Amino acid sequence: MDVDSQTTMEETILVGDDLMLGPPSPIIPPEIASHVLEGVDICDGILKNLFLCLQINDIEPFCQDEIVLYRQCAEKRDKEIRERLKDSEYKLGLSMPLEKAKERTTQLQSEVTLLERRLILASGVEGMDGFRQRWSLHGRLEDTKKRLEALNQGMAKREIENPKQECQGDVVTKKKWFFF
């Protein structure tokens, strides 16, 4: 094999928009945020270093290490948060009163519909602004669909395990439910 015949690898310079690869960070509903974020590294130290580097150097090519470190940390953080969101919705589907769980399902379904409509409208926006809108909306839509699916799975499992209402005459057994 001739070394001279190989194409040379060009240096890749990452810019801020390269952080937009993959889905955007998930949006966490306030009612379950404390549980979902507990113990998660939110990458704030790395982000401070990135901003400090950008402030000192004034241009991105000098901050390649900070960009790469932040991107890796953010990907890991977002993956963990998405898993926790799905687990929380699943647990809510298992433990919430049925009426409340159905209301939550309806709320998530209407949010999915709204995001789909906004995504259709954003398809008409051209340029970088349109790309950013579509990228953000698509990520939120996928996250919301997965949360809805997890909630429905939790409700379905509860119905399979407990097909009858826990009623005995006039006494109804009430379950406590928590936002996990």
C-alpha cells in the first residue's frame, strides 16, 4: 500500500451549530422535573468553560476541545433524561388514578397534535431559522410521543394485572400516586 496514494484527512473544525446534531435536549415537565433531574450531571461546568473560551478567544476554532467535551456531556445527559422521562410516565400510568391518567394521556396527545401542526407550518420557513425550528420541533415531537407511549404502556399493564376495579360493595380501595 502506497502512503502517498491515500487521501489526506482534512482537519475538521466544529462550530456552535454542530451541537445541533442529533435531537435537541428534552423539555422536562415541571411536575416531574425534580425527580427526573435528581443526580444528573447537567454539564454546567463544561458549559462555563466553553463560554469562557469563546469570550477569551472570540472565535470558535480555538475552543474545539470545549465544544467536543460539552457535546459528549450533553448527549449523555439527554439520553439519561429521556430514559428517566419515559420511566416516570410509565410509573405514572401504573399508579395514577385512572381518570387522572386518562386526562394526562389526552393532554399529551393534544401536545403531539399541536407539535405536528407547528412542524408543518415550520416546513415553509426557509434558511437556517427554518432548519432550527424544524430541528427543535421534531425533537420535542419525538420526545412527547415516547412519553405518551410509556404512559399508555403503564396504564395497559395496570389494566392487565388488575382488570376489575378494586371495589367491594361501597368500599373503594384508593391508591396513593406520586410523580416519579
